[in-house]
Amino acid sequence: MSVTQAVWYSPTGKMYDVGQKHITFILDHPDLFGTTAEDLRAVFKKFKEPIGWEGKARSEIMLSAMRDGWTRIRYYATGNEGWTFEYFSGVVTSRHIREAMDTLLTEGKAHGDDNVHVHAFSDRNGEAVVVREDDYEFDVETHEGGVMQFLDSALVETLKEFFEKDRTLVESSRGNMPTKVYAREIPETGMKFAELRWDDGLGPMVLAVTESETVLFSRATGKLKHILSTDTDPSTVDSVKDHLGDGTIHWEKLNFRDVIGFKLS
């Protein structure tokens, strides 16, 4: 890709191409961002800056949009080359960021060998500060990293968010949070898989995530044992079993090439 692209990704998952300047798009479409032209002009007046000037007013307006769940995305063709995502941590989820990248890939804007840079903000003492800054560089020799590494990492973060919020999973594991998670998405199945491990001897489990359901299986004996599902539809359980092989987990066939793990606090 040889040109710079600017994109806003809405809290509801809609992508807007904005041309060259994110602030110009807000000024042209204030209703999308829950504000008015008068309110935006007042911010520039407060800082004694011309309308559209890329200064303090611009920063305040764009940070306000990100606090409301908007994700600022830009592709840089030079310098810090690749896709840069800026969003507010705790407001925008990792799953939302994954969906944004998936949309860029589907629309042909992004490619697997693009670099990805992530900047997550949070408020500290009334000021927005960067609390996460990760780079996923594509290696032309190994053909690893870049967009696919970013997607794997975002999947792990998505699962972590799930574990922290869904107490059913914790209760099914004797009340203990898993201490290690390995995740991988299998595009041809439309499913995401994870292996969960505990330090207290509890047998490994398999988490299968589809678009509408989350299914947990025990792997203690090498056989699938259905434990829980977020839905009562048995078809998801059957499809997961079919994919994994007639009740026997062929875990190595899931191709965990770029396994990414994390410790849960």
C-alpha cells in the first residue's frame, strides 16, 4: 500500500473513510459524534485556534470521541509504516479492535503483511495518557508477525476480557481463574479456539467460540466432555466435536504456529 488512509471506526462497528484528516470528518458530521457544530466551534474558540487547526482543540475533540468509543485508525505509508489504532482502554474492547481489522481485511484496505501499531489511552489524573503501546511488525523472511500476529494477540485479549466478566466459566473451574491461555482462530471453520490451563492441577480445557455461542469442553482425558454453553442449541456442540474429530481432540491439527499466551492476574 502506497497511500495514507484515515478511518474512524464507530462504537457500533461501522467504518468511515475520512480522507486525510480525522478532525475534518468530525466537523463535517458532528451528529455522528453526539455533538453540534456550535459546540465544536466553542472548543476552538476556547483555545483561540482557527476552526480545523491541528492543535489543542483538535486533540480535545478527538480524545472526547475516543472516550465515547470511537477508534481512530490511520495507515502510514512512510515513517512508522503500517496501521495505527488509537482507542480508549476500558471503553473499546479488544474484540471491537479485531472486528475493525477484520473489516479492513475484508474490504481489501489491509493485507496480511502490513504492520500494526496499537496505542491505547486511559485517563490518569484528568489527563489522557498512553497505557498500551504494542507493535506487530511483519518479518519478510519468516512471513510472521504483522496483521495475523495482531489478530492472534487481540483474540487472546478478547478471551481474557471474557474470563474476567463471565463468572460461569470461573465457577465451572472450581472458582479458579485459568493462569495460562493459548488461542488460535481457524478461518475455514468460523470458530476460535483456546486451550485453558490451571496451575492447581485442574485438567486442560478447550474453549470454542462461534459467532453466537461459547462452548467449554474438558480435555483431561483427551476426550471431549461438554461442560457448558452460553446457548442451548446443541448444533454448535456437535459442530465443534465434528471438527475436533469424533470426540477426540487432535490439538496439533489446530496449527498453533504463533501461539501467544498471557498470565491472568
